[in-house]
Amino acid sequence: MPRNVMVPPAGLARAVEWLRHHLLLLHQRMLPAPMAMMELVVSGWPAQAITTAAQLGVADALADGPLPIDELAARVRADPDALRRLMRALIGRGIFRRRRDGRYALNSLADTLRSDAAISLRGAAMFQGSQEQRERWTLLTDSVRTGESIVPALRGMEGFDYLIEIPEHAKLFDQTMTSLAQMTLAVVVASYDFAAHRTIVDVGGGQGAMLAAILVRAQRSRGVLYDVPRVVAGAPELLRANGVADRVQIVEGSFFDHVPGGGDAYLLKNIIHDWADDKALHILRNVRSAAVPGTTVLLVEMVVRDNGRDGPENWVDLEMLLNLGSRERTAEEYRTLLAHAGFRMTRVVPTASPLCVVEAVVDDALSG
């Protein structure tokens, strides 16, 4: 996680979101409806242009300084005229810049496409713009008709299984998840008082990036990192790099089998949204089996607000449907799911990112 990250208050982030939404509506209402709709119909074009710049490695080629188009084209092995046209389109969207002397250069947005950026989104751009991902979105109609993931019919296997079968695609997926984690760790940790819990069990915590960020801030807390063996294999190095290895116990296992006991709080970040209700409930019930009265469960997830405004959770919800047959959930849906697992939801804590912390406690009425 980048150090010294300035985190805006969640309320300010929500106010900016409200303003952006209404500016978008104003823009649309100032255009004839067919023209506004046409803008939306072709809105995938800029995303694919970003993917192309990432695949070519344009940002990496400009990392050492501005270049004229012929030299830039030679470095990324592209046709100079076609590359000039690509750069013109991206610059129009605020990505890259062209200097007065005609040379092309990085700006803050383009810098995120560098492979070695503090938070690199090159892998994310290549993953989301890949043929595999684009192909799935062309079949959204089928998923909406059936309510199921398109991947089994398309690939003959479940989404996570397909990632294992295609190593290069899996690598891009992992890079995407790492980038998203780096973008949100600081805001989540700043928004919730994790120090109130002495022992935090990070269920499905990967290599421990979230747990490490928490423990750096919560100096008196200890952690248990729980995930399958192949995932936690890389955890010791990450934990040592963050100076928290001596406060973390690494436990190997699957949350579908059981969850280790002894936690004051059980943390599940971006876990429940990966699964339809039946499997999500199975995971939460395993957490409940490990918990005692007074234990807290913390779900770090997007929470669908269903307020008529645009928001990333609405689009990620469709992505989850397509890829996994799962979903993002509203606060009420989380309340119901948690209650069926034996927890009582106490609050939803917003952050300055799309993520929220859904807090629940063991329901004493069901603790027997």
C-alpha cells in the first residue's frame, strides 16, 4: 500500500459523487436524446483504446521522457499514423498529453498505465479489454435471461476454474485484484476503527495486504491470516515488508470447510460478493461456527444503494452475474443474509471509495 495516502472524508466523496451524477444528467439533457444515447452506445470505445495503449506499452515507453511519434511508434512496434490517431483520441479524454514541440508525454492518468507505477492499472486495462472479458459482455443478454453466469456455457467450466486453466489471463486477473486492493486499502482502514478488536481473523485474506494495512494502524491488535495454501505461500514476505509478521498467525484452509476460532472480529473482504446466496450463506455459517457471542463480523464490500444514480457497484454487479453468477448486494440483502447465518447487522460504514464496511455481531437470540 502506498505510504502517506491522503484519504478524503467519506461524506466529501459522496458529495462529489452526487455532483458528478447531476452534471452528467445536465449534459445529457442539453443534448437531443438520440445524440445522448449514441454517446452511451459507443462509450466502450475509449475503454478499448486504453486497453490498446496498455497492450502496446505506450506509458512504459514514455516513462523516461517525451518522444516524437516516430520514435514512440518504433518503441511500441506500431504504425506511426495509427498510433498518432490513437494518441489524439486518448488525449481528448485527458489521457497522455502532446507538448508544444509535438512530442508525446505522460500525465497523471497516463502514468497509471506504467508497469512500475505505484498503483499500476496496466494489468487491469489489459484484463478488462481482453477478448475473454469482452466476449462475455457481448453475451450479457443471455445472463439476464437466465440469471446465471455465461462462463460455463461459453467455456465448459466455472469462472474461477477457467482462470486456473488460462495462466496468462489469471495473471492479468491477479494484477487487477492487486491494483484494486492498493486503491482501496487506505480508505477502508481510515474509515473503520479496527483497533477496537484484539484479534482479527482475515478470512480468505490472500497474501495479507488488507490485514497488514490494518495492523500497521492498529498497533495493539493481532491477526490470523486464513486462506488456501497456494495463496498464503507468499504472505510471509509481504507481512515482513510491512513490519507485522510477528503479530500474524498464518493458517491454511478453505472457508468452505471451516474457519479458525479465536477471533474477536472476522474480516471478509470482497469474498461474499463472489458467491450466490447459497454458497455465501455456507461461508458465513462457517464463520458463525467459529465465533462466540460478542464476536464481530466485518464484510468489506460494495453496497448497492439502488437510488437511481450511476455507481460502480451497479456495473460490478453485472460483471459478477456474467462471470460468477453472483452479485453485489443492497444493505437490506446483507442484513437478511447475515441474519440467516446467525448474525445481526449493526451498521454500514461508508468509505471514500465504492467499498463499505458492513458490520454485524453474533445474534444472541441464535447463539444457542
